[in-house]
Amino acid sequence: MKRKENKHFLHGFFTPRSVAVVGATSNPFKVNFRLMQNLIALNYQGHIYPVNPKEKEIFGVKAFARLEDIPGKIDLVVSAVPASKTMDIVKACHAIGVKQLVIVAGGFSEGGETGKKRHEEIASFVKEKGIRALGPNTLTPINTAINFVISFNPVNRLKTGGLSLAFQSGFYEPKVNWIFSRLGVNKVLDMGNKMDINEVDALAYFSQDPSTKVIAMHVESLQGDGRRFFELLRDVSLQKPTIILKSGRTPAGSRAAASHTGSIARENDLIFDHMIKQTAAVRAENMEEFFDLAKAFSMLPLPRGNGMGIIALSGGEGVMATDACEMYGMRLAPIGKETREKIKPILPPWKIPLNPFDAGVSMQFHFSDMGDFLENLRALLTEKNIHCAIMQMPLNPTGFAATLPNISDEILQSLEDKYIRSLLDMKKAGKPFALWRSAMDIEEQRLVDILESQDMPIFESSVRAIQALAAMYRYVRKVASHFR
């Protein structure tokens, strides 16, 4: 059966067959340089029309002095000219029949009386002429499926997946390469100052988008229909995990939000929180938790229960993880005799608890080969009482091996490849499984990059890993209770 296409108006913003970049430049010292660079370097699968009256070609692509000079059909216009010149671009869009516009520039509702007047004039014009406008003060849209990226940062690579993100602020922009290298991203929408397109539109679109499996939204202020937003949130969160980060929660935060968006978060945070709790949406308390949750929900299967397995490299780490387990509503899973027999080959000479499991002690007696050790340890995850598990990230054995005499680079690479493969194989049990960091050094960071690029989530601490898994378990319970 042919999949039904998303008919929401935002679909055109994410799937343009042609885009005109007004204010494009070949000058690498100007921020607009990256707008064209990303489209070219990532091989955007559509026609590109750079617009700049002072240049004949940009990145080898013919440039045009005006939008009106472009001979082909334009699906989307990205306006990156200053605020003072934006109205001219908006009128040109109307003149040539373009109905989709992205306004990159700031200096509108947050830019004093002059900026507010410009904002109101353009908002009135686009509404009257039937033009849909994203922004101003925005970067995006981004659609990894067609290599379409609007960003001021040079994007190195895209890791595609089912996670769609919506932001009201550009706080994600400096992290864009971290996001694209670690998270499997589907689409990104930055709503900016929400002259026209707002969080209600974003949520409605992602709820209908078949390639969006997980939604993560940052909201400073609800500018659209609040009732409609929560109706959508209630419905979509039962079908797709939906993460909400609400900032501007305090009077001071609300004023800070107004300084860069021109819109004050007037809604009471207690009311907002109460409304969120009437849905299955997961609320993040801060930016770190927001990305932790996005990582967990997009990379891991949902847990079937709250039985937690903990594998630590030291007793102290195991105690801290055990505390977090109880604090966040998870429980240490009891380990049966059958599982103990399975992992007997890597146990120390004396009897030790199997949950939390002190892998550091066991390694003292059975660490001739990290790959074999982890393969034996994987049997722990077959325990029926364990619904999800976390493990402290073992140190890379190549660090020790590199100090041995006459060892070749090929052998070291082989050891590292086996180490990475063995850690990834821990997911074969089919249960949510995550790592938390140990060394926190540059070498470990390199390995984190490799593992997360292959959908192995790694957290900064056992506490943050358990918080994320506990949120997943609460989500499962909430959805289940709705369908009873």
C-alpha cells in the first residue's frame, strides 16, 4: 500500500524541490556563506538559486540579482537579508507567487519600536497574501532525508533517524554537529519569533508525519491556541513519545525570553505543568535532560517493566547507581540461579551480588580478553527479571596494549574493533541498554563518538542514564493506563 503523504502546509517547507537563498554569498567571512555551503556540501536534492546582485555565481551555481530574475519555479525562499530589507523580499515573494518563506534575520519584535513595527507590517502582509512565514530570527528547516539544512554552522554529516525536533530558540544551533553525529534526526524546525508559524503548527505536522517516531520540543511561550496545543499533545503523545522542555518558567526567565523573541511567556508554569501531566508527554527539567531523553527514546526500545540491571566497574559506582534506581522509581531486578550459572565463568572465587554487578572485581580474575568477558557478561541481560540495564563504560584495552613492545597498529585496531563490537552486541538481548562514562577523557570521548554514531546511548553518569530509563518506564505506564 502506498504511504499517505502528509498534507500539512509545513510539508512544503521540509520538502522543497527548489530553494532561493536571498543574501547568499561566496565570502567565507560572512555568516550567510554557510547557508549555501551546507546545501552544496551535503548534496541537497533540489535546485538552488542564490540571490545576490553583486555576484555572478556562488559555489559554481549561477547567482541572480533578484528573485524576479529566476527562471524556474521556486518552492521556498530563505531570506537572509537585514531586517530593514526584508519587506522588499516579502513583496517579491508575493509578486512571483511564492507561498513559503523563511526569515533568517533578527531585529523584529525583539528589536525595539522600529523592529516591532516591521514585524507587524510583515505579519499583516503575509496573512493577507496567503504566504506562510517561518521566523523571523530563525535557522531551519532541516530535513535529513533530502540533505536539506539551513544553518550558520558548517554541518559535517547527517545521521538520519526518527527524531524530529522543534525549537523556539537557536540554542541548538552551536550544537548542530553534535546533534547530527549522535542523534538519528528526521527533521528540525526553529520557530524563532513565531510571526506566523508556531508550536501548534509544529506539533500538528509532526503528529501527522509518518517518518517522525519521537518528538522533542523546546517552548519558551505558547503563542498559538493553547487549548489546541494541549489537545494535540494529549493525542500525539499516546502514539509517539513527546518530550517538552519549557523555559521562561520564572518571571525573570520570562523577561529574558522577551529580550530575544519579543514574546513574554505569560502562562503560569504550574498550570502548564498540570496540563502536561494530563497527557503522556515527558517534561524535561533542563537542556541536559532534554537531550538525554531525546537520545534514550530515539535509540532504545521501550522497557516492559522497571526491573533494572546495573553493571559497574567499582562497588562505589554501583552504590550510587542503586540509590538513583530507587529514587527514580526503578527497582533492582532479582537474579535467578539459571542466570548465575550462565555468568559463572567470569565470577570471582567468592560469591558476589549479581545486581549491582561489580565487573571490576570480576575483571581482576577473568580479564585476558575484553571481548570474551563482555560476551559472558551479556548473559546477565537474558535474566527475565531485568527489563533494562546500564553499564559503566569499560576502558579501551588498546590503551594498555599500546604500551607493550612490538605491537602493531593493525593489532591495536583489531582490539579496538572487537571492543566496540562487543559493546554494541550487548543490545542483542533486545532490552533497553545504555552505558555511562568512566574516564571522561579525550580518548573516551573518541569512543563515545563512535558508539553513539551506531545508536549506543552513553550518558555522563549512572544517575542521568537511570533518569532517562525511568522516564521511559513512566511513559509506558501512562500510555498503558490510557488504553486499559
